[in-house]
Amino acid sequence: MSAPLIAIVGRPNVGKSTLFNRLVGGRPALVHDTPGLTRDRRYGECDYFGAVMRVVDTGGLDPEAARDVIGAGIHRQALRAIGEADALVLVVDGRAGLSAIDQGLATQLRATGKPVFLAVNKIDHPVRDDLVHDFHALGLGAPYPVSAAHGRGIDPLLEAIAAAVGARRPDVPDAEPQDIWDVLDPDVDEPDDGDASADDEAADDAGSDDPAHAAARARRAEIDARPLRVAFVGRPNAGKSSLTNRLLGEERSLVHHVAGTTTDPVDTAFSIGGREYVLVDTAGIRRKAKIDADVEKLAVTMALSQIERANIVVLVIDAELGPAEQDARIAGMVEQAGRGLVIALNKSDLVGNDAAKARLRELTKDTFHFLAWAPVVMLSAQRGDGVDRLLDLVDNVAREHKKRIPTAQLNRFFAEVIEEMPPPLHHGRAVRIHYLTQATTRPPTFVLWANTPDGLAPSYKRFLANRLRERYGFRGTPIRIAIKAKHDRHKPNE
């Protein structure tokens, strides 16, 4: 049974997102003094002493603002959250006092027949408790004085909600697996001469009884079982929200021709053909020099943080405008973060004839010349053209991102590479590479043991990465190559 859903609603700028952040932990929702900042539904999970509840943050409900296109979209999103929720929390501003909008919302929420809890926010000190009395007039029972910013009064509110919705502890083990990504261990053991390939193959042997190998296999299996986290990033108005909505088959993110409609990152669970995903729609990322408002700075910062959290990043580009320098910067961030990358040329239906599309492909190739390994797909979120190919590409890149090559294969391959192109001399001395192994995945990371690590120039590492791609693929994922010193064990330490 899924956890009960609690919707946080209220008029603009009363502190709904601050309360959401307080309940789910951290700062997953953007918070600022600007009214109307939250536009899409944002979901999170709250664990109150073992009582697990899902929480959804909504945009401010204001009849006046609902007359424009974006305001009407915010209302639709909030009303959907109210409709799907098991209980509702109406947040009001205790300092501002009771308003006509609060009264209208209270009437509307009572009509749903669902449990409604009144949270009077911004009551950050007992001397302000008297401000709560006016809100009894809303007829929603005893108000809960809270300060979402400081955490005051949150426990009584959560206790009442958990009791009303029957929230309970799920039947899962107490200890959650550690949520970290594979990283290159600086203390990777130097292999024994001539026998490392056997050790590596033993590590991948499903029948191995070695506890370390079994733990490594279990951890890889646990990571593989998680939903694939796919982040859509790009410049403003490239069609990220439209693409997310097309995949989901519903208006999950607000869409408008005005750039900057999306502010918070929007996470949505998605399943198709037995495959599980979390799709993340993000705010448009402009060049820093063009960002003036504090809100946009925060939105861009949160969008960039989603690159680090994602498994695969889809860089969405407006095909009519073509790729630009800013797109290359964003792609460089994805590569630096070690995430899988797919480049999606959206609105391709608006690109004229075949000659124009050929010029677009050539421009894309030139702009991302340093990421020749990243696949490119032309699509139209508006019409749905090519969207099915996008998911297939994402799945393929995810497989390449976690691909692991057995050490025995690697060293047979590397012997061929050395014969074709030996490492260049370093200060007149030959650089000898003793061994090559894959240390980690996500991204695939390889370690070379050499007698003179400084003697291997970046150009030789690029050459080796290209040869690895030619032999094993790794399409859509960065490759890391690290060099470690191979010490002579027969010589005493100096």
C-alpha cells in the first residue's frame, strides 16, 4: 500500500514551499519572497517517527492571478493535487491576518470532504500566538500555530495528520542502503603480477563465496534496481517541460511560450514496459551575465544541481535556433559530472527541408566536437515525433554508463593497443605500462599502472579512450582514465 498523500495549499507567499522543505528535509523547493514562484506540483516524502507520508507542494491559489495563462496553469496544478490527496493542509499567513482568499479556500477545501488541517504560519514566537485566534472563523477546527522557517509547532501538526490518514511504518528494513555513486578509490590495490585477471573474473563470478565480492555484487544489484533518474536540462524555452509532459501523457509541468515558466525542478516517477524512471524537468539555464533576478539565480542553481543527481542527462535544444555556446557549456558540465548524455534537438518539425536538417546536424557536430560520443536525436515534443527513440537512447546510454569490461579482455585489447602505438618517450626513457583494469562504473573508469605516471600525456589518454570506444562502445558516457605508479616490489623502499 502506498503512503498517504498530503497536499499543501494556500494563497501565494504564505510559506507553503518553506513548510514543504521542512517536512521532507533539505531545500528541494525554491523559496523566495516573490509571490507565485511555485508553479508545478512538487512531491516529497516525510517520515514522522516511522509514519511515512508523501507530501505535495502546490502553487498559490489566487482568483485574480488565475485570469492569465500562467496563473490558470498554476490553479490547474494545485486543483489536481487537491483531487489526488488524502488530506489537505491549508497554510495561512499569521502576520498578515485573515483574508478573503483564505476564507474562499477554506470553503472550497471543506467541500472536498477530506481532512483539512489549518497551519497558521510565521508564528515564530509565543508572543505571536494571539494572532492565531482570528483564524478560528474559517471553521476548520483548531488552528496549528507554526513557523515553517524555524520548525516551531511542526510536531503537533504532523502528529495530527499522521493519525488522521493512518500513516504507518512501511514493511522495509530499518537500514537503508547508502546512497552514493561509484567513485574511483585512491587506494585501489595494485594487482599482483600475472594473476590480476583471475581475481577480476572471480569478482564477477556469481558463485564466488568471497564476502567482499558478494557485497560488491549486492551493492551493484541494489543500484541497478533503482529507477533511472533522467534530468532534462537546457536553455530557457527549449521545450523541456513539453517533452516531460509528452512522455508522461499529462500536464505535469506548466508550459508557456514565456521563457522561465519552470522554476523548481519537478520530479515525476514514470514507468513504461517494465522500466522505471524518475523524470526531472528543470528551469532554463542562461549565461550568468544575463541573469539579473535572485529568483532566476536560485532556479538555475537548482537546475545545475540536478545534473549531479541524475543518472542520464538529456540536453534539450531548440532546433529552430540551433545549438549555441551555452549548450556546449551545459554539456561540458554533464561530462565533468560523469553523467550519461543524450542531445535532443526539439522542435525539429519546424526545421524546413532536408538540407536545413543536414545543416543543423553539421552545426550540432561542430558545437559538440569535444563530445563526439554523445548520441543526438531529432524530435518534436509538440507532435510526439521521435520521442519513443529518445527513451530507447536513454536506456542504451544507461547500459553503457554501467558497462564493466573483464580485466582479461582489457589486457588482451591493451596488448594490441601498445603494439599499435607505444607510449611516447619521457625524458628519453620509455614509459612502461604494466597493467590496465576497470576500477569503477558510472562513469566507466580505468586505471593504468605505469613506471612513470607523469610520462603519459593527456593526448595518449585520449588516444586510449578512443580505442576503448572503438572496441567496446561506451556510447553516451564519459570515460575516465587514471594513472598510478607501479612500484618494484623487489626493491627496498627508499
